[in-house]
Amino acid sequence: MKQIIINKTEKDNKLIVDVRLPARAYSRDPVIEFSNSELVEYLTEQGIILTDYELESQSSNALTSYNTKGLNPNLEGTWIFNKIVKEEEKLNKQKSQTYKKKRTKKSGD
């Protein structure tokens, strides 16, 4: 049985994942589906933390090898993730001082 082919490349601050499903030659061949959740599962198994990335584009939400006369199979897809650059926040915080209340002189009326 043919397997799902997944190519993962990292360039600059981008993670590019190409997925290719095997085509069905006969109707008795199994229908293979690949969705976003399976992609997330694969990437976490590979040790990639997806909270550090943001999805830029995807060719489709799911891939499938199922086809009919009117519906062609969606066998290939590409997901592109941008790495989130975390900038250190610098706060110009003033030093806290105790509250100084002005004292008013009370007249002795």
C-alpha cells in the first residue's frame, strides 16, 4: 500500500509542509483523507511547537483520494506557517513613590 508523502522544509522564518496522497487506481483501494488536525498531530510528533507559528496560507482544509465522475480527488496540498517573532517589551515604568498629601493649616475659628 502506498503511503502519505510529507515534505517539511524550513526557510528563513517559514515552515513549509507539502503533503501528497497516493492516487487510487481501483475502486477497492482504500480512501485516504488528510486534514488539518492530522497535520498538527504529525508536526507535534516531529517536535515542532505550533504555538510558535502562525498559519499564513493553505491550499485546502483537507485532502482526499476519493473521486467520482464529477469530483476529482484533492491529492496535493501545501501549508505555509510563519514563525512568530517575539519582541521583548520594554516598559518605561516610573519608580513608585509614596503618596504625599499636602497638609493644610486649619484655622482655629
